[in-house]
Amino acid sequence: MFTSDIAIFLLGLIAAIFGGYFGAAIGGNFAFTLTGFMILFSWGIFAVGGSDIGFNYVAFGPVMGPHITFAAGVAGAAYAMHKGLIESGRDASSPLARLGRLDVLLVGAAFGAFGYLFNIGLSFIPWFGSHIDTVALTVFTSNVLARLIWGNGLLSPQNYNKDATSFMKKIAPNDTYFWLRYQEKPGQYLPLGFFAGGMAAAVSIMLAHYVQGGSAWAQTLPFAISAIIIGFLILGAEMPVQHHITIIGGLAAVKFMPVLAGAGFEWNATWTSATWMVAIGAVLIGCVFGMISAFLGEFQSQLFHQRGTTHVDPPAAAIWVSTLLVLTLSGN
């Protein structure tokens, strides 16, 4: 992660400052959509030359990583709301350059630097740092920090459903506080988790098998598709939000495949029919973890995001927890 040399580290930090400014200027969700395209670009570099520079430096690094550009857009919106420049600090989509305020964009730059440094710091934590998605946890932490500085508090219990008799009913969405009305019920998000998770798992298994070294990044391609779909959501189409599902469905399939296949398994070897049957099992595991991540996304939306005055990203919250579950249970 560009930390082996102080000059390279500083180059990354400078890029993150620029990336944070850029993310705030164009809006967090627009920046995240571009992250999806950058992942596709990175796959092209990787497939042709075997280099992961696109992933590490562009798509998930200081240039267009969500912990840089998207998180900066969220922070800029929170600050702009606090200054009375916009109505809602939960607007993670609108470009903030339209405000014509340098201070708003400099907040984005500062949070870009924070995202870069915090992500690196997480990676050095023994065991924990290698068992989570550090980018997702950095996004979540950055969002929480912006909420604590400029928002109405992390949980906002004053906005819970007053007459509810259980905690889950207290935080349940209503006509005032919600995230995605068409994706908030178990009968809605669990099938989405199953099918989107399964789709991602099947894609990831094939990439890991047919692309040399592809198992390291296989789950990012379906994630990229989901990130690009956010662009359609911004433009008004009521698309399902499922990047927290696809990246986890793909990751689970790739991590459990060697466990199911047993000793002697190789990703890029010639597979027998028996191995392909095992792959089907890995895909089904991806479906299960897709549903788990779908539940965690909606749960953390209700817990953190819906009642707040700023954006705390439910998918990021789901991804880092789900990654921890996948990597721990698969013995990685």
C-alpha cells in the first residue's frame, strides 16, 4: 500500500488530498460511480499485464478509493449543512462545487487525507487489519466522524418510534425516517441478497479460475457493476443498492472454495467435474453471505443512517463486518 518508501507514502498522501477535494466537488455518490469504472479499468491492466497498480493506487487507493473520494463528499455535505449552505447533510450525491465555497471543498481534501492515513493505520493492526475490509471500515469511520462533528449525534434516539415495544421496532423505518422504501423489508432485501450474492459468487469463481492470480481481486468486478448502478440511482431510477451484497457474495465464494475443495486445490489448474460441483457449493455459500450482508446493510441503516442529519453509509458498515465474518469463518 505505497508505504515502503517515505516519498511514495507522501505521494499517496498528496494524491489523497487532491482526491478528497475532487470527491467533494463532484459529489460522493458520483465519485463512487467513477470508482466502479476505475475498477473495470484496473481489471484491464491486471488481465493484460498482471499488475495490480490500478487496484491499489487508483480504484481502491488514494486517487479514487471510496475512503477518499466518497467519504470526502459525505464530509463536505455534512459541513455544508452545518454552515446552512444545503438543506440536508444526508445528500451524498449532489456536487458541492456548485456552492462556490472553497472551505467546503477543503473539508473534502482534509477528509481525503484522513481516509488515506486511517486506512493505512488499520492495515497495521495485528490480525484485525488483515481480516476486515479496511477501505469499508475507513468509509464508515469517516462518516461517523463527520456526523459527530457537524451532525446530530451518532444514534439520534430522540427520533426513534416512540410507542415501539422492542429495539428493532424502535429503529424500524417509517414515513419520515427511511433509506430505501423498496428495500427495507426482509422479503425485499433477503431475496436481493441471495440472488445478487449468487450472481457475484458465480462471476468471482470464474474470474479466480480463468485469470492468473484473479482470486485476489475476483469479488471486485461484480462490486464495480454495483457501483456503476449507483449512478443510475442518482439519476432517478429506483435501482437496488447492492454493492455490499455483491462484494461479499463474491468474497465468500472465493474464500470458501479452497476450504470445500480440500488439500491440493489450485485456482488455475484444470478442474474435474467434481471440482466444478464444489464450485456450485461455493456459490451457494456466496448466496448465504449475500443475505447476511443485505440484512446488515438495512440494520445499520436503521441504527445509524436514517435518523441522522448526515450520511453514515449502510453498505460500508455492512461490508467491513461481513468481511470479518467471511475471513474468520473460512479460516483465512
